[in-house]
Amino acid sequence: MNKKMTLPQTAVITLFSIIMILAIFNVPGLSILSIGVSALFVVIAALSDSKGIFMSFIMVILGLVFFIDPVYIFDICLNFVIPGIIIGIITRNVLNYTDNNKFNPIFMGTIAFILGLIANYLISKYVFNINMLEEFTSVMKVQLSTQISAIQESVSTLASVPNITEESLIQTVLNIMPLILFSRAIILAILTYFLAIFTLKKIRKSNLKEVLKEIKFSRFYLPGNAVLTSFILYILIMLLEILKVPLYTDLILVNLELIFYILFLIQGVSVAIFFAKKWLKSGQIIKFIVGIIAIFLLGVMGISILGMVDSIFDFRKVKSCELT
């Protein structure tokens, strides 16, 4: 990679991120800008050395400690700043051509976002005596109680169904909590990474033009052989169930199936965008229209199957291009 950012440049971007965090804290409606905070730290970590990253992180802590509650500082750092730095460090390897898979920052970022949320939960519970899970379930219970009562009053058939209770719905949500954590993490990782790439294209047009132009969502693919991995995990869980290992194998299997469903769905959307752009660019309008009709007919399940098949046959030839 070409010339790195200087410490003054790093300080300016960090100062801007601090202003964004303070704005989010004072105006909750701006919480969507939290992704922007992560993206800025991706840029900092990708273009700076260890000294610059450390300086930036300390600046954030010192810049916030006098203005906002420590609980929120831990929240923003664990959920957005640190995952952004991790994605940025891996992005640096991509920019230096030391990592062939240009989407590894997304997968590692997904893990970072999950671990960050878990760490935030543990610190909040054992350091600040705040049980985030209890608060989440209590808020959900109040909202569900109101909605269920309204539905049962308007739809007489539901009034005689005793199983529809706040507790049963909350338990269902808790059963698929791994899926919820994963979905949140991978969405944040994708948005953060591509927002950072967009920013890098604007501030490093000439320096990184060659590698940045190859990083597009339409070229996204899952690492390794995702289908084989899902099949092996499925077999292992089935063996655990046959051996009567005291684990919640049914819940594990459901969450695992849904997680791979989402992964293949993301790749399926990427494949659809790739061929839609290709057909429009080459003037193949009929293929484009047929593709749109097929998507409407097959729905979300069809897109997920498309992603699964593409992970095997690599219709776009993106994996072979990465290896050459």
C-alpha cells in the first residue's frame, strides 16, 4: 500500500468521529450514524500504523469521558469502535495484497461485532449492574402484551388460543437469539465495510484505485466451501442427537439452518445484482426481465438457493479470479 496517513490526519478523522458519537448520544434519532463511526475507524486502522490506531483509540476515550456516561463509552467502544478497528486492520492486508479474499474483513468483522456485544453485556451486568437481557425482555413483554390484547379483541379466533402469550413469544425469541446476534453482526459488518471502502475511494482515489475497484458487493462470496461446511455441521449435530449428548441439539440445528440460510441469501442477492448489472450493461434486456420475473416467482427462498448453488459452481468466476 502507498503512503499511510500521518498522525495529524488520523487525529482529524478521530475528532470527527468523536463529534459523531456525541451527536448520537444527545440525539438518539441519529443512532444509525453509529455505522459511520465504525467505518471511520476502519479507515483509520487501514491507513495508519499501530501508533496511529492507539492514539486514535485513546483520543476517543479521553474525548468522551468528560461528556457522557461510562456505560455508553463502553457501549460505543465495544460495539462499534473496536470492531471497526479489527475490520480496518484486516482491510489493510487486502490493500497490501497480502489477503486474496477481499471479503475477509466482513467475516472477521461479524465475529468482532458478536464478541463486542457479548463483552458489552457481561461488563454491563457485572461492572455496572445492568442486565441488558432482562431489560430487553421486559420491554418486549410490555409491547407484546398490548399487541396480543389488541389482536385477540379484533380476531375472535385468537381469543380461544391459550398458547399465544407474552412468555411463549419471548421464549421463541430467546431460542433464536444466536440467529439474531449473527444477523445483526453480519449486517453491521457488511454496511461498515462497504461504507469504509466508499470513503477510501474518495480520499485515496489514485493510491488504491486498482484494488478498491475490485471490492464490490456484486462480487461477494462466502469463504471456503460453505455448502460442505453446513453439511458437516449438520451431520455432527445429528450424531450428537443420536448419542443423546445433553445439548439442545434441536435449537442448535434450527439456528444453524437459519444462519446458513441468511448467508446463502446474502450471496444470492450478490449474484442477482452481478448478473442484473451485466445484462443491463450488455443490453440483454430479455435476460434481465426474465431474471426479475424469476426472482418474484421464487421469492427469498429462491435467492437463497441461488446463493447456495453459486457457492458450489461459482457462476461469476469470482473465486477463480481471486486465486490468479
